[in-house]
Amino acid sequence: MLEEVALWLQAAPGKILVDGTLGGGGHSRELAQRVLPAGSVLAIDLDPEAIQRAQPAIEGLPVEVAIGSYTAIPRLLRAHQLAGVDGILLDLGLSSDQLADGDRGFSFHGQGELDLRFDRSRGEPAWKLLSRLDEKSLADIIYQFGEERLSRRIARHLVAERRDRPIRTADQLASLVRRCVPRSPGHRIDPATRTFQALRIAVNQELASLEQALSVLPDCLSVGGRLAIISFHSLEDRLVKHAFRNDPRLQVQTKRPLLPSNEEITRNPSARSAKLRVAERSP
């Protein structure tokens, strides 16, 4: 949703913008091109490998890159002596590069360790979480973060499976979940999707980070500055919607979430679940 993001963030020459989820660098590149010649973009990502991969996309543009979570935006702005910026973007979820990396567990077909961390230098990989949690705790995570109605069946099979052999790889987990969750006729989404989503959210503490960001980012905006957030599942979108509606510092700009065009979905099927919401900093 490059065009929609640039339009709703009102990216224009001289503006100072923040891309809190650099990913492949596409949004940062588009925004940086539009704020030339006097504007700039501060781009942040929790994944050091993503930052390395994004360098060619932003080379030669006024983009400064920092490693960290988007929850660190207030601290980073203070470090750059910026009292407020004109716009902030968060593009939540996975990048296509992360999905394509079979060694990190994001792809159902990967045979590397089931890691699922955005930053592999901290926290606990998903395979360790699967090895230590009891059946009820696993079921709760899969239900709460994946909204998977068969969470208890999946957790029961996970615990039974690990008695014989550890669950260490993405393809191993995906195969187990598919045996527990019947695929609906004509349904394109892999039955393992919700379980992988739940574990990824758990190991990265994604919803807690989003809640924290929603509480502090409005104060990082200049009056009239805009906060744009692209979410990919209902848990994220619900948090964003309620925060935007209930925060007196913000005025909602999108009554309903903006959706990708049919053309974009054709080019990039993973965009089909994207929802963009935008709010503006009140006086």
C-alpha cells in the first residue's frame, strides 16, 4: 500500500517522517523520495538482517537507520533532538524476506530451527517455548493469539509428539497442525497459519509492544502529524481501532480501514489481509 501510505501520511518536501518497521525498505524509499530535498526519514527495525537487506533500496536517499523496536521511537527522537515529527508509519507483521528465509521458521516449509524471533539475539525461540510449556498454556497461547478454535486439540498433539521427539522445525510443526485442523474445501489459507501466528506473537511479545507504542507515539507527533498503521489480523486491528478512537490526542482520519486494491492483491497475495488506519495529532 505504498501509494495509500504516502497519500495519507501527506508525505511532501521538507517533512520529517519515521518508518518504524523498515522491512524490505519499500515504504522508506517511497517516503524519502517524496520528502526530498530538505526532508528525511528515520527508519527502524528490530531485525538486524532486515536492515542489511534493505540497504540497497534506500541507498542515496535521506534515510537514517536504527536497530530497535518501534517502541523505542520516543528515545530515538530525543537522541536526534526531534521534539515532534510529521508522520509515523508502522507496517506490522512479517516481511516477504522473512517468510522466504527457511532457516528462521517463518515459512511452513522451512527445515531450519523453529525460531520465529524478529531479533535472534534476545528472547526465547519458539521451539524452546514448545518444549517447556504445559498443554493448557500452549492451548491458551494458540487460542488467544491465533484465534484457533481447535487450540486444545493442537496442544494435546504437541505434547504427545514431543514425548517421542522434540518439535524443532517449521515443517515438523506445520505437518502436526495440519493433522489436527481439517482444511475447508476451497480454502486457500494453510491450516497451520493461526498456530504459527500465535507462536510468533508470543515469542516477540507483539501485542504488548503494539499497546505500548499506541500509548506513546501520539506524543512523538507534531500537531497535525499523522500516525499510520497497517495491521494483518484482527487482534492488531482491534487494538489500533480502539486506541485511535479513544485517545483524545488523536483524530481518526479513516472511518473504516483502507484495504489494498485488487491489483495489489494480484501482485502480492500476502497483502490481502492488510488494513490501514490513520489518525492525526490534535492541537
